[in-house]
Amino acid sequence: MTEHTGRVEERVVASIPSEEILVRSSIGYVPQYVKDIYGRTERVTKDVTFAKLLRLIREDYPKFELVSIGTPVNFDIAPTHLTRVEMRFDSQEQVEACLKEISVSDALIRTRIQPAWDWQAPIAYRTSVTLHVGWYDTVYFMTFKDIFLGQLHCRYSAKFGYDPREAKISHFRYDDHGDLELITSLSESEKYADLIKEKVEFIRRFRDGSSETT
């Protein structure tokens, strides 16, 4: 579905009875999570990339326990990026509070539509927690990749006495085979996404007419 308002296009990219996700742009942007779907893309979808991530975790974090698989959505979509957030706390209580907040966030995602990102494979060992965020669109990733350091997440982290600026945050891109590459410099597609991101809005619109940036 597409609506035209002057030179700006609004495209409904996902819909459930309570809400819909819009992409508004002046350049006719179509998110990758709409196009890169199992059966319609040569890129590797989450069912394969997630299995690779679990094997990588087993190799790189042999002492860590897998807390959950994360958000059980988007398995038919090819992810574009992955962010790893490594945190070290002072107490087990902080660990439990952090994982509780992730669980609450995960539950909220399940009641809504969230095609652009999800939680994947949170792991913990003693007072260390490592989180993974899967991303499904390069423009969305370039727009929100540093949101962990934003005010909202700082408020979440304050609930368990943690400053997210102390976390080690690493960003990876997926290649066409579903393997991760650490981002040390931007690729051409990432440079282009960074260039156009101000022209693209991702909006959640509820059936009562209210909306929010997603």
C-alpha cells in the first residue's frame, strides 16, 4: 500500500489489528526487510545466521550460559547487521535486573510489529552479560545503531545502576553467506544509507491515530 502526500511517499510495510509500520520518504525507499525474504532473496535468512551466531558464541564465550534465544521473530528475513553489547556489572543483582529489562523489552516486541530489529541470544557468566541486536535494514541500522547510548537506554540502565558508556559495543555486517564482518570502516552500501537516512522515517501508527518513531 502506498500513499502520496505531495512529494513524500508513505508505504505501509507491516500491519496487525492494533497497529501498522510506515516508511515515509521522499525517495521511494523500500526497506530490506520487505525485499530480502526467504524464497525471494539470495542472501542468507535468520534461520541460518542465528545458527551461525550460536556456534560463534560457543567458540568465543565457552563459559557463558545462553539465557534465551532472544525474540522468536524474523526468521524468514535476511539480517543486514548485528550489534554486540558487552557489559560487566558489580553484582549479581545488577545482572538479574538487566536480564529482566531485556525480557520486558522482548515481551513488548512480541505484542507489536518489529520487522527492523530484534534481540538475539543474550548470554551471561557471573557478573558479565553480552547482548546481541539483529538488524534487518541498513538505513535503519545507520539511524539507530548508537541508540544504546541514547537517553531512553540510559534511563533503562539507570534502573540497575549501570552507565551504558562503560559497555563495549561492536557492530558487524552480514555478508551474503551469513558470516559476520566486524565494521571498522563503512562499506559503500553503509555510506549510501548514511547519506539518505535523513530522508527516511520509520513510524509506528496505532489504530487510534497516534504514532511514534520506531
